[in-house]
Amino acid sequence: MWSLKSKSVLGAVVPAISLIGVLAVVTGFCGWNAALSVPVVGAFINAFSPATSMVMLVNPWEHVNQFARPDLVSHVTLFLATAFACVIYVVVVYSMLQQMVRRFDHTVQRLTGTG
């Protein structure tokens, strides 16, 4: 999105990486605290942060409050939480892509000074 709106590579990369870093930290802290305090829903909230999800995949019974015992139910819960987060991410990315495609011509004309 920023690469369409800025005239330089640096002007596109710096805001994008900054936003990704801030979102990763915020979702990481929120997901970690939710997993430690909220019994079942914490695993779903935690799935939105890739960094804390990796920690939870190693040993979820140590990091999730009242998580199901180590059997098929717990693995299905982790799978459903991850699938839910993936669906939400796909919807967000697809809607951003549709927005960029709709406004592409206008943005290019504005950047070149012809619009």
C-alpha cells in the first residue's frame, strides 16, 4: 500500500516495517496475556501473533491457562485457532488488495502529476 503512495523505496519500506513491528509487539503482548489468563479463548487470541504462537506450539500446556490435556482435543483447538486467525488475515489482506486495485490509476496519476 505504501509503495503505491510514495515516490521512493525508502518512503515505502520504513512505514511498512514500522507498522508491522508495532503490530507484532502489540498482538504479541495481548496474545500472551490472553493465553495466560483467559481459559479457552486465550488460544484463539494468541493465534493472531506469530511470535507467541510459535512458543505456544512447543508446549501449550505451560503457557495457556486451563488448556485441555495433551490429547487430540488440544491439538484440534490449536488448529482451529490458527485456522480462524488465517481466515481473518486473508479477509484483511484481500480487502486491502481490492482497495489498492480500485485506486491504482488515480494514485499513479497523482504521483506523476498528470491527475
